[in-house]
Amino acid sequence: MRHFAVLQHTYSEFLGLIENQLEKRDIGFDYFRPFVGQDLPGSAVQFDALFTLGGAGPTSDRAAHPWIDAELRLIERFRVARKPVVGIGFGALLLAEQSGGVALAYPRDVAGWVTAHKASAGEGDRLAEALDGRKVLVLHHGSVRLPDDLRPSLVDDAGEWLAVRPDPTSYALLFRPELKPGMLEDIIMEGGRRVPANIGELLAQARERWEETQRTTDDVLVALVRELGLMAERRKPPVFKLKVE
């Protein structure tokens, strides 16, 4: 059975809409929550892919996120093993940083619906082709400046990156295909949570765009499955049970 590791960085942000898609494809997944002190997997050997999710602050803030360096090492292990890595929001910033980008504390909040445009690096890429001209939700804090040799496959109207593919087995998605209106409600209610000033407007628009959002998420998953081979089960060592007499 295919089995994914999922890194969760806040109580409110989980796989959301993507969960149903994975379950339909008979893909299992385990959540790891470093923000509450849970250890991350020591290696990539027992998993077929890694998803790293949204977060409540910039990735440059190591004091608030003391586990970031351990997560960057885990991302590297999956990439070295040539197992798929998908970063979303905060997770996309981490993947971009692990690929040579520079983590920045600004802008404080990036939140809104933007139009995705296929960039030249997205030619022939199923995800970039599928989302060209679509409205997508962006919600993250801080940014990562990409290295000169890493070109985005999707950009917004201002030319800022929305998606980048550091190698054939990884995607960094700065937009948020997993978010459901209920998750935005949970973000608003989460105690002490940093939220953008326009979070109420985002929630209202998320409700209005609900059907469109579901179609977009479906298309994102189909593209990821095809481009990254997510349905392929990677070789994993057998698990032995010791029989104690």
C-alpha cells in the first residue's frame, strides 16, 4: 500500500480537500506535528512521498519554529532518495529554501485570491497547464527568494512565484489547494494565531468559490499524481515482527 508522511505545522492546517483525493486512491498517510514536540521521521525509507503543509509564520523565524532545520534535513533525505516531495504554503517556502532559496521575514502576510499564469518553465508541465488562468488562494507569511537557476512554473499577475519545481520529484505550491472554508474558520478561531487583516473577506470568498475550488483541487491532484508518479509504490524495507517465546 502507498503510504505518505505529512508534516503539519498548526492545529488548523491539514490535508483538507487533498485527504479525500488520497483516500479515494487508496493512499494512506501519517501526520507528524513538530509544533507540539513530535519527532519527525528519521528517514524516508518507510514512505512513498512527503507532504509538508501550511504554517502560521515566516520560515525565517527559527525562534518560533525551532524544528525547521530538522524538517529541511528530512526534505533533503526524501529528495536524495528520489521520493516525491510536495510543499504547500509554509511547506512550499521550506522546499524552496532547501533548494537554495533565501528565507525572508517579509511581507508579513500574503493573503488573497490571485490569477495563476503559466511561466516559460511551466511549458509541458501538467500542473502549470491545468492552472493557467485559474483563480487560486494564496495564504502565507514571509517569503523565499528563489535562486537564480530555479525558475517558477506558475506566477501571479505581478510575476511573483506561485509554483516551482526544484527537480522532477518535487513541487513547491505557494497557493493553497487544500484549504476548505471550515479550515479558514478554524484558523480564525485558533488561539494566539497570526491571521491577515482580510481573513474574513477570504472566508467569504472561499464560500462563494467553493465549487470552483473543489474542481481546481481535483485538477491539482491529478497533475501531481501524473507528474510525480504518486500512485507508484516505492521500494520500502520489510517490517519484521519478532516472535518472543
